[in-house]
Amino acid sequence: METEISTEAAYLSTKITLFREIPPVFLTLIYCSYTDTVGRKFGIIVPAIGGLLNSVTYLLVEYYQASLDWLYLGNFFEGISGGHLTLVGSGFAYVYDTIKPGTVSFRFTLYQSVFFL
């Protein structure tokens, strides 16, 4: 019984990860280059909206005791919004656009270190 539950949990986790992590690999290139035209806020706001939709999906599944298959939809929303890859890429571009040329290395180091806190 315990191994069946463990197997199902691993399978669910793997599928959720695929829905959340595969689309951004391709869409990040498109979104980050699109922010050159429309502004960096697009690349920061869209992943935040995708993360919000994912969180709302998790809350609704828990509240209504819905099927766990609905979690795929929430993670797909986060995936097609670019996820954390687009957020990081657009953040680096925003930092580069707004700082003085002499402080680029220091600012990038600070920006990167925020993700490890």
C-alpha cells in the first residue's frame, strides 16, 4: 500500500513538473525578446500572473476537494506564462537597462544572490 501511494505521488509530481518546466524553456526566448519592444514590465508581470493562477488552482482543488488532475492546468498556466525563467531573464534585462555601466558586475551579483536567500 505504501509503495503504491509513493509511486502515485512520484508520478503526479513528475507530470506536474513537466507541465510547469517544459513550456518556459521555449517561451522564455520569445517573451524576453518581446520585452525589448514592449518594455520589461511585461516580462515581470506575466510570470507573476501565471504563478497567481497556479496558486488559485491549488487553492480551489483543496477547497472543493477536486481531482488532482486539475493541478496540471494550474501548472500549465504557470508554464505558458514563462515561469521563473522569464522572470529572471526580464529581471536581468531590467537591471542592465537601469544601472550605470560601471556597476554591472556588482548589481548582477546582488540580483543573483537574492534568488539564493
